[in-house]
Amino acid sequence: MSERTFVMLKPDALERGLIGEIVGRLERKGLRPTRFLWRVLSPELAARHYERLAGKSFFSELIDYVTRGPVLASIWEGREAVAVVRALVGATDPVKAAPGTIRGDLGLDCTENLIHASDSPESAEREIALFFEEE
Ligand code: IDP
Ligand code: MG
């Protein structure tokens, strides 16, 4: 059954010129993009997006990172899209992410790990609403 998920290329991915590399991996898997949005996140939007992590020691570092330059937010569709994209992305810490995954192949820093992808269909709908359906 087709499903949709939310993907955000974080500022380091754009700074390093990795849009084509990362978007290409999702496309080659067979997923289809339906929306793209290039924007600089406000600290308020970043904090709402990551509100579940508000108590963590790295929270302010995370907000500074994701607001320091533009991100590329997107919506992707396909069979089991949420789980498929999470598998392509790899573990949160790129040192632990398996080779062959986006973070495993392209990243090294635990905070600056290139990409966000929704962790459940419920998160995907919440994040799509936050980025694409509110103003
Ligand atoms: P995820 O992006 O793999 O879903 P989350 O636990 O949702 O991981 O964390 C959101 C983001 O916060 C991560 O992608 C990473 O940028 C940052 N982060 C998570 N855990 C740590 C940590 O232990 N140290 C530093 N940054 C972290
Ligand atoms: Mg997460």
C-alpha cells in the first residue's frame, strides 16, 4: 500500500553539494517525490519539529545546526515509504550507520548527519503539516 513520508536534507547536505546524490538514491529505489521546499528554518519551526528532543543535552546544538542555512524539505510516496526511507538513511550516528546507507556512506558527525526522515506514518503527517500545510 502506498504511503507518504517527510524527508528533509539538512544544511550540511546542501553545503556539501549532496542534493543530487541523496535525492538520486531515493529516486533509484523507486520512491516518488511530490513536493520540494527550499527554506531557512526559523528557530521556532525547528524547535517544533524537534520538540520530542527538547530535554536533550544536544538540543540547542541541533537547533543551531538546522537553522544555520537552507534545508530542502520534501514529500516522498511509495510502498512502505516511511520504513523504506529510514532503511536507506541508516542509523542516527553515521559512525554506526551501515555502509550502503546515506549516513553510512556520506556522514561522520553525530549531529551533522545530513538528512531527517520521519520515523512513523503519524510523524510523517505531523511533519508534512508543519512544513507544507501551515504558514
Ligand atoms: P534520527 O534523525 O535518526 O531520527 P533522532 O533521535 O530523531 O534521530 O534525533 C534527531 C537529530 O538530533 C539527529 O538526526 C541528529 O542530528 C541529532 N542527534 C540525535 N542524537 C544525538 C546525539 O546523541 N548527539 C548529537 N546529536 C544528536
Ligand atoms: Mg527522528
